[in-house]
Amino acid sequence: MTLSVTSGSLTINTPSAMDFGTAIGAMTVTAEMGIVTVTDTRGAGNGWTASVISTALTPATGPTIAASLIGYKAGSIVHTNISSSVAHDQTNLEGVVDVVTAIASSWPNTATWTPSISISVPVGLASGTYVGTITHSVA
């Protein structure tokens, strides 16, 4: 007799890129990131928490836009086999912060959301393209 057992997995899938367009002077720019999906096939019915952290936005030369000026709002969460989920709006992505918590009632379970990302552009920045990375994780 043979039995194969797998432990399942907890994964998060995110969009690969996003573009905020152009900011003219000091202002707040906001854009939707695209769909984020968490899939939990671990089999235990446990909950999970999705977190994010951002780098500063850096230009070719000159001062950066600090990650503390970047915000994250998960918006509506669509889920299956989850008894409840909570979005944690964040206004500072300088350190790891929780953005969605799910309490799973059964498995497998999934959740999707389309976060809105805001950047508060400070006064006095040089013209140019600023590049940064938001990293998602789930545990």
C-alpha cells in the first residue's frame, strides 16, 4: 500500500509592474496596482496575513522619495472559503506592515484584491524617473 502526502502551500501572486504617470511638483499621485491573489492549500484551515514593504523611489541622481511617503489601501477583498478578512490601510511602507488578514474557515481558500498605491511627492525634487519596489509576502 502507498500513500503520498503533501503539505500544500501558501502563495501570493502580484502584478510585475505599475506606472503612476507624471507628477507636476509636490502632489499625491495614486494608481491601482492590479490584482493580488493569495492561495492557501495547506489543508489546515488556518488564517494568514499578507504584508508589504517598499523601497524608496530613486532617480538617476538626486534625492529619493522615501518609502514613508508611500501608502497602500487593499480596497475590497473577494474571497472563497474564508470566514472573514480585514484590510489594513497603511500610510507608511518603510517597514514591513500588514495589509490583509484572513481567518480561514475551510480550505483550499483564496482571496483577491486590487490595491491602490499612493505616493506623496515632496517639494523640490529633480525632474526624472523615480523607480522603486513594493514587495508582498504572506504567512
